[in-house]
Amino acid sequence: MQFFGGLDLGPFDFTRLALTSAAVSWGVVRLLDGAAHRWGLLSRSRRDRFGAGHIPLTGGIGLCVGALAGLLLTRPDLPPAPLLLAFGLFGVGLLDDRFRFRPAPKFALQAAVALAGALAIAPSVAMTGLVLFTILFAVNASNYLDNMDALLPGVALVQALALMQVGMTPGVGATLLVWALPGVLLQAIPPARAYLGDSGSHLVGALLAIDALGLLLPPDAVFRPRLLLPLALLFAVPILDVSTVTLSRLRRRRPLFRGGTDHLSHRLVRLGYPVPRAVLLLVLASGVCGIASLILARS
């Protein structure tokens, strides 16, 4: 199986590319601010999101263009399947941002793209199920976590930084997120001027999943189950959020994919934390889990 390979870059080149990608993602989001209103790429005031309505959903487009800028500048020798998978899922999210699919057709599109990608990159038929599950879980967990200003960009940035250190060689997926996400994060800090939207959350989840799978199923090695626990710890915040929401909705017999205020971030706000502090607390928790994951993986 061929996942994203590492990038051999010195500190100067890495910093230069990071600043360039972040500037591109920031600039694209600002440039599309007016177009978002014309295209209907706007958030709506919803009871499952702590934020104002009519905020442009252009963060995902900015992230995508910033990541592509990083790829074009580095020109890494990458197999096409992971790239097509990641940007295909970005496309599914972008369509949902524009047309607002119901949960069933949206999940069907996710599953179709993820299955095509899993069949292309899984090392064997037996591993296809693991690859498919990981991709779909990462995409939807990221989507779940995108419910408060700056929450998903902040947590995903910490996860990408930790993921770069867990493997012997940083994967390109996490590296692209570290480069391009800060440009979006700057505009998602409360009060947000732009959201990642489903396009951004799908791309974030896909890039993180591809690199995580690259660690579990490297091209020239066997399945490495010893990394399952470190990776689960690294993604502890979205896993806990999905588990909390799922159990809460099953107990109350509510649809799993219908929005609600039962996420970890919403619960912290109900406990009395202001939105920025609740977001910061979850980002810090993700950082602590990332450090613990790194220690466990290297031990």
C-alpha cells in the first residue's frame, strides 16, 4: 500500500512553506468573502452551533488551496490514490455546504468515495474494512467536532503536530494541515469571520486518517497493532465527543446525524465556561493526549 511519504525539509524550508501555505489559505478565505454570499456558501443560525448565522463557509476552500500550494511547491513523489481520496471527500463536503444534503444521501456519498479510496490503497481485501472504517470515522468525527468557533481547526492542528512526531517520518497529510490550517484558524477565532464548513472538516478528517493508516499499514511492513493505542490516544478528543453524542442520542432515541447541543463543547458551555475558554480547554486536552500518545509510541 502506498500512503503519503515523508518530506525531507530543513527548518528554513519547512518554515518558508508553512508561511506560504498559511498566507495562501488566509488570502483565499478573505478573497471569497463576498462570493460566499452570492453562492449561498453561508452558515445558518442553528441550535447545534454556538455562533452567528450567515458566516461564510469558505475555510475549507482556503484550506484546500493552501494545501495544494504546499504540494505544488514541494512536488513530493506521491501516489495519486490518497490525494484523490482526500480531495474527493473535500468535494463531497463542498457540495453539502452548498446544497445541504440530508444525512442519508450525504453519508452515501461519503461511503462511495471512501470505499473507492479504500479499495485503491488497502494492502489486502482483509484490510479494506479497517481502512474504510478509519476514513469514515475520521471524516465524521471531524464534522461532529466542527460545532464551535475555532474548535476543529485548533484541535486538528494539535493532532497534526502530534501525528508528525509519532511516525519516524512525518506524513504529508499532517504536514499540509500544519502548513495551511493556521491561515484558517486565524479567521475562525471568536467572533469567527469564516468557518471550515463540511468541505474543510471532510478534508481535515481525510488527511489525518490517511497519515494514521500510513503508520498502521506502512508500504513495506506488516500491520503494526502496537500503534493502535497511541493513535487512539492522539484522537481521544474526537473519539470521546463521538462516543458521548452517540450514547446520549441512543439513550434519548434521537437520530445520530441530527444536530444537537450534546457535544463536549456544548456541555462545557452549560457548565459555565465561555465559548473561547471551552474551545481552549478542548484544544489543550488534545495537546496533552498528543504528548501522551508520543510518549507511548516511542516507549
